[in-house]
Amino acid sequence: MAVDSVRSDIALLYRRAGFGLRGVELDALVPAGYEAAVEGLIFGLTVPDPGGDAVAVPSFPNPRLPGRTASLSERQAASAELRAGLSALQEWWLQRMVATSTPLREKLTLFWHGHFATGASKVRDPKLMYLQNQLFRTRGWGSFEALTQAVAKDGAMMFWLDTETDKKAHPNENFARELMELFTIGIGNYTQDDVTAGARAFTGWAYSRQTYRYFFQAAQHDYGTKVFLDQSGEFNGTDIISILVSKAESARFVLAKLWSHFAYPVKPEDPVVDDLIGTYGSGFDVAGSLRTVFLHPMFRSAQTRTGLVKQPIEYLVGLARALGLGAAASPSGGGGGRLTLALVASALGQEPLNPPNVGGWGQNSYWLDTATAEVRLEAALLLARRADLSSIESVSVSQRSAVLADLLGLDGWGPTTASALERQADRPEQLVALALASPDYVVA
Amino acid sequence: MTWTSPPQPSSPSLDDPGRPDQPGGASGLSRRQFLVGAGVLGTAAATLGVLASTRPWDQVAKPTSASSASASGPLVLVTLYGGNDGLNTVIPYTDPAYLSLRPNLGYQPSQVLPLAEGLALNPKLPGLLSLWKSGQLAIVRGVSYPSPNLSHFASMAIWQTANVTDGTGSGWLGRWLDSAGDGPERAISIGATLPPALRGDKEAAAAITGPTLTLPGDSAFQKAYAAMQTPSPDRVGLVADVATSGRDLLGIRQRLANLQAPASGGGGGDTGTGGTHPTGAGSGLAGPNGITAALGVVSDLIVAGASAQVYQVSLASFDTHAEEKVNHERLLSELDGAVTAFFKALDGSSHAKNVVLMTYSEFGRRPAENASGGTDHGTAAPLFVAGPNVQGGKFYGEQPSLTRLDADGNLISNVDFRQVYATVLEKAVGSDPAAVLGGQFQTLAFV
């Protein structure tokens, strides 16, 4: 009994802090216990990732953009090249998630992509999107301040939110506003005057598309005194970020968001956030905060177990890992057709590296509508056909749904789902497709 | 920089080469699904491709069933995401303050499409000008709400919930669905994700990406899928919600299938093959045009006599902080073409006499341009209301002053968007506005 609950808890942990675990993999972790499983995931934040690193980074297209005088065909050719480069990069990331040996780091990278949501639709150059993605991967677990400072000087972000065009004569408010509203302290904790002052502080920040480096244009910077969140000084952008992340509201905002994406949605004022503030501390420690989340009693509660709908990307990566689909769903050779996980994720409403807006994707009911249900069912059947189902086929019909639950890292099926699965237990592909489309699996 | 729309991915490359489709309807993920799902990167022409070949009701004049006849509406809601620049949409071109606020971004009097009262349409809106001239386009000026919020998310939430305090709670049309209580097909959103406006506490609108819904798998598979959605006490919270979305999918699929079934025996099955799309956009479409395709689906459903009382389509990327002119013109041109094609497709249909289309965006933009060739977040903006029964060729509400601005340099509103909602709820949706909006709002006379 005790073993069963440890196994169930580790399965939950891996569904949330990773992309799920197959039954055999779970069995190997149970003897060492839940806390050891948490430490293993946290340890993975800082060590090499042989699985993920084995997935080759695609080459990047020439980012030179045709000028206004370019012909239509030249522009279309350049657009097509960038589009192809982006597609390759999107699939690279999904395959990296499927292959990773350090799942929490990839999950956290996905989290930061949703938090500092930046879209390739405006950034265009896939190399800039790659550099931002690597930033989340390499610095996402350390200090939130250091991460935010780096994101503010990240090329993709600077083009996405127009920091790059923020000039002394006419400050551009886009980045300053979203920095406060969406990245650090949340709405209601600042005024329009703070937005204006913040925009002045970031004037002169620029980025070279040629060298892929941030640089500072002193002539465009407003060196004047700014009044920002009741402080006054000759602030620059770095100062603004330091002020923001040090606010008590910022800790609550960031920690509530972490809890919301790993456990269940909460607002910054939720009492569970109180329990996370200590480890986040003055070092803005992300890895430490994650450990506290996973070790919190509420993390293993029923509320967490039914608290999140899987986002399409984690849904697809999870089922690809469980069913050994990584290679099968990747581009087929020889110029034939292709079906990529990134394309399926896009069809489900979550195009990697291209969130709908700077707010990122929503949660839970955001993923529940008839269009998504339809594509989910189609995708489930198509992917089930490509999966290696020998472990299902090799057991008797009556055992199949239980074996399948174990393969998918679930404790079992609810009665309604179990009886529906029973109807197709003699047809492995259909059985697996139904299971993947079931409410039990869609809820993480 | 200027960018053309990305070219269409070539559809054959998206087909599943691994296994042929099985008989009995078991098929791979359809091209349409993938293409439509690819969303931002431009794929709606694929929808049009499907429309051109799978619209069996195309040439079948269908009698109206009693349930689909409607004395008012439907309402077609056009969401413009990002904050549409009202001052460069309906342009106060005779006001000297306009060009002094916008020396680079403003339009010269010679460039605009004059309406009346010193206002003109953006040069990229010739189709809307025609509607105005024929009395089918009304413009409501200076629309916003008390203490406007300059955040995209907060302001869009306020518009979508009609809760001006903090934008929380159910969607305004979701509350209407809750009170109507007869299923998701009463409101249909075209697109991969459902906007909060159409989500109630109990009911949610259907979201579809094309005019038909074909479930994968054979009959036994589909029956098992249907059984899996059965409500049951063992399902609560999100697990129950997932099952509800599955049941809604089965419900809307059935309704769409009924709509396509020929009214009298035979003839409906193959008439769509090779037919041309009534919007004229089905063939020879130069580039992707998501809102054109989406409004094409809506016009198809209306002409076919669908019982939906509300439709929703959207167009994104109006957040023009930088290099606004070229991007904004491209968006307005897309909107203009889509709306024009939509009304052309409806022309003559007995179901389309009372159609009311309205646009809205979360806010307008700052009157003064910024240094990036764009504009920052603003407040009040005009919105369009169009349809055969609309009291068009007229303005409603006052034009906000360009010289009396608020503390942030933004326009001061004189029409509360809930007045517009109250009007369309009463006249197009056929519902009690006070119940949905939680209070009385003076209606406007545009319909």
C-alpha cells in the first residue's frame, strides 16, 4: 500500500516535472522514494543532457532580410527560407523534449517560453528564437533576476517587444509595460507613469542582427531622472529590473506562476505561495523554489492530481516518450511526406516558438473546446498507428487497458473510461487512440 | 521592414505517407486540420480548398426548417486582437490636430476615403466605403468604458466578459448561452481556440475550423469515443470538463451533418465537387487569408440555414507599436476584403436578411505617434456595424476630441461598449440585455 502511494506520487511528479514515466521506469525509482526522485529531477537542471544533446540543432537560414526594394519573388523566397528554418527548429525542440535525459530542464524551458512568451511570427529569424530557447535552458533554473536581465537583452525579446526601437525622443512603452504586467509584478502593482518611466530607462538599448549581440546606443538613452515605483534616480533598464524583482509582489507573482504550471492554478495571494517565498529568497532561486513546490504536501494532493489539463506540447511529448514515437513521428526520409510533432502541436493550438501573443498560452479551459477535441482524437489515432504497440498486443485482451495505463504512467482508468476502452480492447491501435483522447489522460 | 505573407506549405507534403487511409472513414489527420492548425503561419487557403470541394449544400436550395428561421440576427462578431488604431481607421482628416499628432503616420486629405462630418475611411477600406454608401455600414465612434485599462489582456478580458471592474468571470455571450441552455451549436466560433467571450459557466460555444466535422475511425471506434464522454459521478472538475468538450464535439458534428444532408432525396452528395466558392475566394487565392476563410465558413453556414444565433471570427496582430503603416494597411485590407466577400456571399439568401456583423478591439491607440513609426496603447476607438438591416451611412456617438485628451494623452470615450452589446443582444441575438450585462444600458439606434 505504501509502495503503491509512493509509485503514484512519483508518477505524478514525473507527469508534472517531466513528461511522464513508463511503468518499468517508475518501478526503478520507487525503492529510493519520492524525495530522491525530486532530487534526481532537480539535479538534472545543472548537468549535461546526453539524450537531448544527441538531437542535432538544425542549421540556420541566412537571416538577411530583403529591403523595401526587393521584388515579390525575392521576399517570398526569403520568407520561405525563414519558415523552413523555423519548422526545423520547432521540431528540433520537440524531439529534444522527447529524447531528453533531464526532463525538468526541458519542462522549465517550456515554462519560461510561456512566461516570456516571444513569437517567431514577428521575430522572424529562427536563430534568434534558438538563442532565446538556449537562454531558458541554460539559465532558467538559477536566479530569476539574472534570467530577467538576460531576457531583456535577448534579441528575440528586443525585437518582439520593440525595445530595439525605444528612443529618447519618443520612448516605446511595449517592453516596459509587459515587463511589469506579465514578467515580474503583475497588473495592479504599477501605474501608467511607471510604464512611461520604465520605457525611458530602456531607451538606447539595441541589438545587432548581424553579430547577434546586444549593444548600447548612448545617444538614444534618456539619462534623466525617473520616478519609478516611488523611487527616484537616473535609472537605466538594469536598475528597473532590479527594482522590480526585489518587490514583494514580484516574488508572489513568479512563485504563483510556477505553482500554477506545475501543480494547479493559483493567484499570487494564495496562501500556498507563502510557503515558497523562503526558498526563493533574496537570490530569486528558481531551482530551490521548484524543490519546495514538489516537496509541498499540497503538491501530492487530489487538487494537484486533477488540477491541470495537459498543454498540447507536453501531451504530445509525453505520449511520444511512452509509445516510443520520437523517431516514428519525425520527418520520413526520401522526400516523402512528413508528419512532425510540431505540426500536430500547432494543429492543437500550441505552435512551439510562436505563442498567440505576449501573454502566452492559457491554462485548462483554454485547451477545452470542440476544435481541440476533434484534432486531439485525429492525432491520437494517427499517432497510435505509428507506435510500437507490441507490449499491448502481447497481452490478453482483458489485460490490455491496465497495461496501457501503466505504459502511460497513470494509476489506472476511471470507470467510465475503462468501460469505453473495453469496447475496443481487441484492436490495439484504436484502444491506444481512445486512451490518449480520454479525459483521464488529457487531464495531467 | 516589409514582409509578404509566408507562402503556403505545399499540402501533399503534409499527407501521411505511412499508411493508406482505411475504409470506413478511418483516416489520417486531415490536411485541413494540420493546415488550419498551423495558424499564424498562414494556412487558411487550405480551408478554402476544402470549402471548394466539400460543400454539398452549395447548389442545393434548401427550404428553411422552422427552427432555423430567425426573426433577427445572427450576430457575427469580428474580434481584432492587439488594439486597432481607430484614428487611422476612421480618420479625422480635416482636424489639424490629427496631422500634428501624426506627422509621419497620418494620412493626407488626398489619400483618404471621405465619409461625412470631417471623417474618412482608411484608403485600404474601399469595400466598407461601398457598404457605407449603400446604407449598410454604421460607425459607432469613441467606444470604450470607464477608466480604460491599457493592458491588452486586462482590456480584452473586460470586453470579453463585459465586467469593467476587473475582467473576471464568464464571457458575455457565454452568459447568454448559459441562459439559452440548448447546446453549443447556438454559437459557433471559427478557429482553433475558443475566445473567453463565448465561454459561460455551464455552456460553451462550439469551435470549428472548417465547415464539416469528420471524426476519424470507423463506427465502432466512434461509438466507443461517444461512450467515453458519458457524464458520470466518477468525473468531476476538469475531467468532467474534458468529457463535456467531447460531447459538444459530437453535438456540433451532428448538427453540421444534418445541415449538409440534402433536403430532398439525392443530389446533395456530389454537387459540391468542382463548385466555386460563393465568396469567389475559393480559387485563385493569392495568399493565406484567415479571416476571409473564416467568414466564408460563416456565410456558408448562414446560407445553409444553420441555427446558430452568434458567430465569431478574428484577426490578430493589430498591436502596431512599430512600423505601423504598412502592417496596419495590410490588416485593414484583409478585413475589408473579407467583409466584402462575406456580404457578397450572403446576397439574396433568405437567412441573411437580418445578419449583423460587428467589429471590436480591446482598445484604440495613442493619438500621438511614437518614434518607432507606430503607436502605443490607447483607449476609445470606433467600431463597425454592418448588415442589410443596419441603419447605416451614419455615425453613432460623438467623435472624441484630439485636443482634450486624458492624462496619458489618450482619447476620452463617450460610448460605453456595453451600450453596443445591449443593442446587438436585443436586436441581433434576441436576448434580454439586462440579464446578460447585469444592468441597463441605453441602446443605440444602429439596428
